[in-house]
Amino acid sequence: IMPMNTTEPTPEELAARDRLDAILADIGRPLVALSGGVDSALLAARASAVGGGGATIVSALFAAEEIDRARETARLVGLPHFEVVIDPLAIE
């Protein structure tokens, strides 16, 4: 996990965050597909921060390192995490 940027957000960044928060609040309890990457981690963190029942985290992952990152991200944002393990060799 990378350290967070400690600079103050710009007005544009705050406006984007507020728009995202409004969308998440309108959904109520979003389902977030978490890969452990930056994009889905940000979405999971904002869903956790918005409240309103939080979110449910699911991951459909292939690589062990992705599974570990997704588990750790879900733990850090305090949301339930469900995994769908896919065996690429079994896909026809």
C-alpha cells in the first residue's frame, strides 16, 4: 500500500469527490468489484466513507497477489469482502 498524498486537494478534486459521494449515497449500498488496484480501492474507500450501509466488496481474481491486495484493501476500508476464485484453465 502506497503512502497517501498529504497535499491539500484542489477545488476540482473536491468537486469530483463530492459528485462521486452523491452518486454512492444515491445508490445506497453499492457493490464494488475490487481488484486491489488504485481505481477500485478509491471507489471502495469512498463507498465506506459515505456511509448509508457501506458497500459490499467482491473480487473475481486470477493472481494470488491480486487476491492479497484486494483482501488488504477491503480490510483497510472496513467493508465485507467476498471472493470469486476463477481457474482460467477451466474456462472453455
